[in-house]
Amino acid sequence: MLDKASKLKDVRYEVRGPVLEEAEKMIRAGDKVLKLNIGNPAVFGFDAPEELFNQLANNIRSSQAYSDSKGIAPALAAIQAYHTKKGLPNVTEGGIYTGNGASELISMCMTALLDTGDEILIPAPDYPLWTASATLAGGKVAHYICDESAEWAPDATDIKKKITPRTKAIVVINPNNPTGALYGREALQQIVDIAREHDLIIFADEIYDRIVYEGTHTSIASLAPDLFCVTFNGLSKSHIICGFRCGWMVLSGDKSKAQGYIDGLNTLSSMRLCANVLSQQVIPFALGQDEPNPHTLPGGRLYEQGMYVAETLNDIPGVSVVAPKASMYVFPKLDTGRFSITSDQQFAIDFLHRQKVLIIQGTGFNWGAPDHFRIVFLPNIEDLQTAMQKLDAFLSTYQQH
């Protein structure tokens, strides 16, 4: 008998976990399931700009060979200009790495940094790839709480409590997946001050920085010129090309103490040869567009769908939610006493079986209590209305046994 490696024992990725597996079984049996589980805009009728496809078509022949392991020069220059404009200090083309999505680079960063027993601060709730990648690298994750009563802002007091002599870094996901939060400068400055005091690397996941409904996104690295920061971004969501796998990371700030770590990143980057060269070709065009995303403005599809879902959820007895300021997700709270819920995974499976709607339970995002779930509000408004009606009907009689 062959078993999985022991290092995978505590690694989970519930976004594509048991609840999705149950949904796929139902689909194979002929059921129609409304999927609210994953942020994949193209399957819900969103289209990338036509000029982006033209860029791909025009560069097919010139993309046959491997590129430099960090990326092609025009893409690196465009990424440098974009993040310099956002205020990131000391950004050079040599400190930029393109990847097959930002996900690949997150794993690379954790592998290069963490020895067995090293600790890293990751938010709760989190995007579970962060916890999985850190765990797989041998690290110990300390989850700091984001405060729902403060619109899901990170709790600085809780962060401080969870720092030990082995803590090496802190992860900040802003705009936030799964909560839809957008952190203000004050909350970000508190994190910078803590990182400065304890000499921590800041890992900034900013993949949704161009999907903002209210307020302005601030890159945390722009507030930390004296610290070493690694910022992650990409085009998958903002330009609706998830399948192209087009992401990058940017090193900024004071790199003087990080040369050994950077050497490790260079080794890992070289080992996988390079990111998809054809996808890199669209980066200069995509980052050269200054127009706001029409879907995120009042009247735009994402804006209106997000506001509708939040308003409707708050009208369902036993459910509350913070309205999204960014990204494409909300993270509703359930009154577990009202519904006798002790397992949020079982809640998600019961909802799936009875109403054929797929959501992901909150503990799948490393939230400690079985009282939340995540909804993706990418489906069209008619499907979202159906989903909300089904949730209301389901909860009106639901008691977990």
C-alpha cells in the first residue's frame, strides 16, 4: 500500500476539498449544482479585453522558447513601473519574479524561507494556500485574528500575542479573500510597526488590488521603506484570465539582510525554468491601462452583485455579513445556536444535498469556529437571487443533527 508523504498530513485546501468532491459526484449523477465556491470569473460570463487576446495572438511565435527564469524584459519593466507608481520603494527588475499564477510563487517563498519549526503569522480567516504552503515547507503557522466587528481588520493586539522568537514573517491579504475587506492605512501601519519592532518579513497578497468597490487600496510595502517586503499580484482576477496562470511577486524595501533568502528564491525560480512565456506577453498591455474596472463601479456587475448578496444575506434570520469593499467574496456568519450547528462542513454538505448550491465552510479558511461560510458572488444576478432564496428556505427549517 502506498500512502501520501507524512509532510502532507496537516496540509489542506478545502476550496477544492470534500464538499466540492461531493458536488462533483452529484453533477456526474445528473444534478445541476450552482457553484458559489471558487473565484473563476470566465465561467460566469466575464470576458477578458479583446486587445489582450490580440496580444497573445501576435506573440505566439515569439513565445516558443524558455525566457529568463524571472521573466521577459517588457513584463518585468511593466511590473516595476506599476508597483513603483503604487509607492513601493527600491523596486528593481532584478527583484521581480513572474510565475504560473501567484500561487506558484507563494509556495516558492515559503519553501525558501521556512525551516522545520520556524513560525509565520497568517490571518484567520485566510486564503488556505498560505497555510498549506507554510505547513508543507515545515513551518508552524500562528493564525492571527481578523476582527469581524471592525470590518475584518487585523487585530494588532492578537498579532503581538502570537509572536515568538521563532517568528520570521507576517502575511497580509489585502484586499481580502475570503472576507471582502479592504484595510485602511491605520490598520496597515499598525502591522508595519509590529513588523519593524520584531524584524519580520512582510508578505503582501494583493491579487485583488484592482477589484475595489469602496475606498482606495494602499500597498503595505509603500508604508515600509525600511523593511523587506514581498508583494504578490497578477492578472488572473482583474483581467479574467485565471487559466493563463499569470502572476508575479516583487521584492521591495531594505534587502540588505535578505541576500541569503533571495539566493534561495533565485535557485527555486531557476529550477522551474520560467513562467508561461505567452502569458507574460500580455502584462505590459494589461498594466498600461489606467481606466477603472467597469465591473467595480456603481452599476457595474461585480459591484451590484456584491451589494445585493450582502443586503440579502443580512435580511435572512440567523445570518449576518460585512458588505464587501473589494474582491469577489463575502464571509457570512451563522447563528450556530439558532441552527444547532457544530460542523460547518456538514452544514455545507446538507445545503448542497437539499438545495444543490455549493459553498465552502468557514473552517476551510482556517477560521476556528463552525459559524461562517464563503460565498463567491460572480454568478449573474438571477442565479444569485435563486441561491439566496434557496439559502433562506433551507435555513428556515434547518437544525443540524
